[in-house]
Amino acid sequence: MRTDSLARAVGELLRQKQLTLAVAESCTGGLLGAHITDVPGSSDYFEGGVIAYSYEAKMRILGVPPRTLEQHGAVSPETVICMARGVRQLTQSDVGLAITGIAGPTGATPEKPVGLVCIALSSARGEDCQEYRWSGNRPQNRKWSVRAALEMLHKHLVSACSPTGEVPTTEEDGRPQCSTQVVDESSLQAATRCLAGGWKHVDPDGTPVEVEARFEQPDHPLPLAIKWQGQWSSVASISRTWSSGRGETLMHHCLVHTAGGAVFELVFHAARMRWCMVRGTAGQAVV
């Protein structure tokens, strides 16, 4: 789904659910708000946005605690969740959506490279955040971040419309729950049982998995590592790549071999920006 289509889709869902939205942006500098307000009638649900670029603005306007910034920095799950929570409280909106990151080409540290972006959502149903590592130039990293934020919002709103939908909440110790991808534990367990017998197909729609990838193009990533059963395995080689579907059903397939001897067919759902594993064979990494 194109970014402008995503903006229209989330707008329609917000209108249907009679929910309001506010955004807090740092590295995207208002680009997220611009896409949201490109949709005619967005004033029905969009309360406004805050561009909090400096530490001072994050503290003064959004209420990010100084200690959070001192301990974790401006680009961190802890800070972005405070930004989302802060803009939601500031505007009295139902949903707060926030982005902070290092768009490049400067600003990186050994621990936080160019392209590192954290995105968070806060609502009455809970709080969620995602971390991305883009590898584009400054405009690309900003554009992909906006799209990923709208994807997160769309998923949240679709889940809110489902009687069984759930959204990750904060952990028991109060820290925000944050990951590179959302993993369904029951699906992983089912997939593990399938893999134990050798090369098997899993759920036709795929089992969600965490994948570290380099995005040379927004919809065509290159897998670098895969997390399976709580452990990361680097991708040793990619023996085959191909695509299927088109438009909103476009998917990129990769047959990857890990350093531990496992083989996976990974699928990247371009419209949802989600990785899934559709089949695999047992190896040292998946015993």
C-alpha cells in the first residue's frame, strides 16, 4: 500500500471509530503530519502535531523526563514512547504517534548508526514501539519512517476493530515493549513443531519472524540475520530471490541459509512491511 493510500486508510478508520490522533516528530520534521493532512477532511480526526527536534523541546513540550534523555538518548524506545504519550496528553487525543531517529548523514554514534529510527504509539489500549535500521539516504530514511509509522497506526486501528485484537502493552516493570518486528508466540511454537520433522510448509500466510535487513529500496530489503527461538543467526548466503503478487499483494521471497545450517524461505510483505517465514528445514539454529 502506498504511503498516501495508507494515510487515507488510517483516516477512514479513525473517522469510523470516532478517534482523534496527534503526532510528535523529530527526525521526520513534520513529514508525517503532512501526509496525514494531505487527506481532505483530516480535520475530523487529526488534532495536530509537534516537531520536537531538540532535547529541550522534547522535555518542555512533550514532557520527556530529563533522566530518560540522559540515560537513553533522544533516539531510544524509552524516549519515543514518552513522546507518543506526551503528545497524546498534550492534545487530549485518543492516539499519540511519535518518531525519533537519525536520518543522516551525520549524528551517528558507534551504538546508534545512521538510519536508526524508533516509532511509538500510545492509546488507551496500550503502548507499542518498533525499531528500524534503514540504510538509505536522508530523504529515503525519513520517507520510510513515515510509512512505517502509518503502518503501525493502521495495524493498531485494524486490531481495535477486531473483537479479539490485542496491542502490545508496556512490560511489567514499566518499560515500553519494543521490537524490530511483532512476533506471535503461538505461531512460532506451531512452526517449530513443523520444522522438527525436516523441510515442511508452515502457515500459507507465513509465521511472523524478526529479521534484520538492509533496505536498499523501500520495498525490497536484503536479509542480514533472522531471529528464531530467541536466538539471532546471521544469513550466510541467499541462494534465490523472487517476487509474487502485485500492488497491495506484492511479496518478495528469499531462500536464505544461516550460519548455523538452517534454511528458511522468508517473505517480505511490502504493503505491511512485515517479515514472515513460510517454510524451513531444521539445522543447528532450529533444533
